[in-house]
Amino acid sequence: MFQFLKNFAGLFSFVLFSMLANAQVSSNPTINVNKITIARDSFGVPHIFAPTDPEVAYGIAWAHAEDDFTTIQTLLLTGKGKLSSYLGKKGAPVDFVVGLLNTKALVEAQIGQMDPKFLALVKGYLMGLEAYAKAHPKEVLNKQVFPISIEEYLSATVFSVAVFCGVDKTLPKILNGTIPQLAGFTGEGSNTFAIHANKSSTGENMLVINAHQPIEGATAFYEAHLQSEEGWNILGGLFPGAPLIFHGVTPNFAWAHTVNFQDKIDVYQLQTDKAHPGEYKVDGNWLKLEKRKVKLKIKGIPFPIYRKVYNSIYGPTVATPNGEYFSMRLPSLMDAGALQQWYTMNKANNFTSFKKALAQNHLPMFNIMYADNKDTIFYISNGKMPYRNPDTSYHWNSTVPGNTMATLWTKFKPLSELPQQLNPASGYLFNTNHSPFLATDEKYNLDPKSFDVNDGYETYHNNRSRRGKDLIDELDKISYADLKRIKFDRSLPAKILFPYGFTADSMFLVNENNYPALAPIISTLKQWDHAAVANSKGAAIYNIAYYLVPQVMDGRKNDKLTLQEAVIVYEKIDEYLKKNFGRTDIVLGDLQKLVRGDESWPQGGMPDVLAAVMSEPYKDGTRKMNSGDAYINIVSFPKDGSLPHIETINTFGASMHKESPHFADQRAMYQAQMLKPMTLDKNAILKNAEKIYHPAL
């Protein structure tokens, strides 16, 4: 049930502080809809032009609602703790966790600290959503959606960041009793490459923005261009509900995000006993455990359901089935200013002002890769990292004692103490969700010993980083065409870094002569060239094995797949192929599909290649792509100082409406690994627009 939390993580985290209470804004910003221009290009991508930032925010709210109002409304319901009023039991876990984390209390404590310009921006966005709802009442999901208070909306956004920072993984372990008590690799992620002018064949800085996200739904990227007369001009990706760009390109610079995996959440086991009910012991003193009730009103159930939740000095607290109490402490539940920082990043005009925006230290996570038109490239493994007690008896990557103030951290490290690199002599920086200490050529990498081990930074390569590094190292200079080829690469490295114990001395060392019935598929895998192209038979076998191995290993992620287990995997693959396809010599495109509406197409790619594809069971034995290589934006900065050269692609199209010509008009280009040209030039956009209009009154 907690998978639903993960699906909503990106949606809420990228709209932190998107609306603020009327009490915090003395009056609404002045909005003149006749001065707000929505220009839809030939792919239906909205370009919003207006005199002021709040009017631009109003315009993107209106345009995005035209394309996907349903998903935006789920955000509003989440902030109210009423998602289950629309989704029924499926939404109840989200409503419960919103109540458990008590995010509204953080909002109420910090809402008065926002920049007035930011407040005006988000107020304009709220006005745009409400105006669209009034103009299209039949599209409103239920009577619970509007009106929406700013506190409720911000509550949802704070919740989402907490989910992104690990609540979706940690909380279920506590509730089912599997959290470690006191006594690997992933195929998902994103890519970004920054190439310095001295490494570029044309002397131009270049940047790859490449998010690996779900390709539909609450965390699928939506492309937009926002431009005001107040210095705001940016094109890039945002999630449903966001009033600004999450990562993208401005006239002077561009940046990309990837998810990083430093330690963002700490779990504390409280000391309790039956002689002190409702209390927990800290440094010899018994403290009262704060108790609250979360009210759940679920569609289809005529009466409300109440669930107990708790709070300790360490943070939100829940009990295991055996009665132990655990608290979670997250920096993301202590700072509600992330979207304001993104707004400042949107409005920066050079590296100095961009770095100043980062120094606000509101973002609790995300790698940031930067390139500009002034021969600067920059990378930082960003995060809101606490000063943890260095006592080696505390295991910060597991469970720590919740009976001492010695483990209660309250202060955070400044930007200068985070892993970062500026213009390395190698001429490139990159990240594919791997270690910040492997971000460039070995001679110029950071030393992990220079950083606090308790921050929990990654120290490993993954297959994407290893393959990307190998491709870069083949080239003395990198052209724009080279960069595109690297980004779209679908091969695993020569030496595969296997997850789940799926190692070369198991699947790849089974002797096919000992298993005649399995010999065809064993030989096919062993002879595979590691390329995940749609017409590859070996890629089909590997892809099935990728999802079967964890089942056979029964959760032993840090163990090795034995030869006997490898044979079992081959037997299961053989059975699967014969049952579903009637033969064992299928290619990857027979197995893996890209699906939009009622249509499907063969799809190349697989987990942890640069052009990654994650999939889920679909029908008749096939698998449906559900996440992976999604929004792509490749930028180069001409040496003559003109506007950046921009090419982008999204998986399907701008609209979620099947009847729209832009429901899947980018699909064919996406599958052919082609990009469409984009621009920040207002005159060119208006000259070539498919449709130009104003939001309706």
C-alpha cells in the first residue's frame, strides 16, 4: 500500500510552498488575463508570456489544468488529508501519513517567513487553478477539492519531500516489525552530464538533463516555458501542481537534478516499559509521548475511521505490532522552503546568483549539475545534512537509541561542507545516481575521507555510471553528436555490475551442456553483447531474469546467487516463455512494450542502462514500461553569446486527453531516440505557434 506514497513523491516535492494562506498575503496579486499569453507550439507545449511572475504562474496553472487537471487535483486533496474521498481505500495510506507526519504544523510555524515576491507568485498560481475550476465545473473531482487553503496545500508538499527522503521505505518496516532493532543497486534514477568548453569539440559548454521518472501520472514530467517581463525566462520540466520549473534551461545557464542517496532519515527506538504507559525514557527522565488521532474519511465507508499516531522529541512516532515505539527524524520535516529556493534558482542570471540560491539550504536532497554560457560547469551532491554525533557506537545507517539527547541533532551543515566540484581539469562532470566521489576522471575525483562518514554518501558505480564513464574516456573531445549518442546508449558495461547477487559466476557460468532442455536460453544469454535493443534475444532473457532473480533469492540482496539457484532461474524463464509466447527465442521488443491508451509498441532499454526502462507486468506475458528514460533536454551554449541551442523530448506528449493530437505525438520520436528543437526566443515562438490565446475569464 505504501507504493502509492512513492508514486506521489515527485508530484508533491517539486511544489513545496506553491501556495500560501490569504492571511500571509495582504491582497491578491493583480492579474490581467488579457496580458497573459499562452502559446502552444506544434507539439502542444505551452509557452507562457506575461508582464509579471504571478501572471505567468496563473498562466501555467491554466495551461497545465487544460492538459491534466485530474492529477493536479489529487495534490489538492492530499493536502487536505482527503485523497481517500476520491480514491477510496487506495488513498487512505496517504491521508494517514499526512496526518502522522503532522506537516501542517511545520507549515503554520514557517509560513510567515516567505519572500513576499514568492508569495505573490504562488498566489497567482492558486488563482489560476481556481479560475479554471470555476470555468470547468464538470472537471472538478468532488466537492472536497475546492476551496483549498494555503496551509493544506503546503502540508501536501512537505509530506511529499518526506516521502522522497525515505518515509515510503522506512515506515512500512516499522509498522510490519521488520525495522532493525537495537540489540544495492537500483535500475531507477536519472542521468546528467556537463561538458566544459575545453572538452567540447566546438568549445561550447553542454549539459544533459535526463530524468528517469514514471512516464505517466503524478510524477511524470510536463514540459513548459515560462517567461515574464521581470527577468524570468526558463524552459524545462515540472510536475503536476508546480508553478515553476524543476530543472531546465535559461538564456544564461541550465541545471539538472538526479536523486542522491545520502542518509536523509534517522530512526530512533524509544525506551518504554509497561510501568510507564504513554511515556518514554530519555537520559533517566520519563517524558510524555504526545498522542493524536488521524481522521480518515474514505469513499464508500459511511463513517470516519480514526488511527492513533504519536510524536516524541525525535519526531513522528509509530508502534510496531510487538509494541515497540520508533520515531523518524528527517531534515525535510524541519524546513518548508524548498520551492522558494527553486524559484530563486529559476530567477538567477549567472553562476554567482545561482550558487547564492543553493546556499539557502532548503532543498533536503538532489544532485545538482550546472553548465552556463561563461565556461562554468559545477556539480554538488546537495542535501540538508545534519551534524550527527560522531560517536562510533551509534549506527546512523540503521537504528539509533531514542533514550538520550546525545542522538538528537538540531543543526545542519552549510553548502560548503557538501561534496562539490567546479570546472575540474578533466573537462567533464556527470552523475547517474552514483557516488559523488566518482563524478569525473579518477585524477580529479573528491576523496570520500574528506567528508563525514555519517552522511552516508554513496561510494559505488552503477552500470549507467560505469558505461557512461567508459564512453567518455574513449574520446579526447566530445561533440554534441557524441553527447547525444552517450545519453541514448542502451548497453550495459563490458563488466556488468550485478544487483541482487546476480553475478557472473552464477547465471553466466551455468554450463549449458549439463542442461540440454535449457541450453538455448543459457547460450543466448551467455552470447549476449549487453545491448538492450528491441531486436535482441539476449536482452529479453536478461530482462526476465532481472525481475526473477530477487524472487528466487528471497530477499538475500547482499548474498550471491548460487549455481543451483541460477538453474532455477533458467527453468522459470523457460517456463515463462513457453507459457506466454509458445517459444523461447523471442526478442526484447516482443516482451517489453511502450503503451499509451489502447496502443502498444516494442520498446528497447532495460534497468540501469543510460536509456533506462523499468517495466511492470502487462498482459499475455508482456511487460509495460512504467518508468525510466523520460524527459530529456540537451543544451549547448554558443560561443557567440546567443541563446542556447536546446533539444528536448518527452515520452508521449503534452496532453493526457486521448482525443488531443498531443496525446502521443512525441512517442515515435522518443522511440527513435530523436529530439525536437526548442527555443527561449519569444518572437520565434509566437511566429510559429500552433495556437495563441489568453486564459478565459
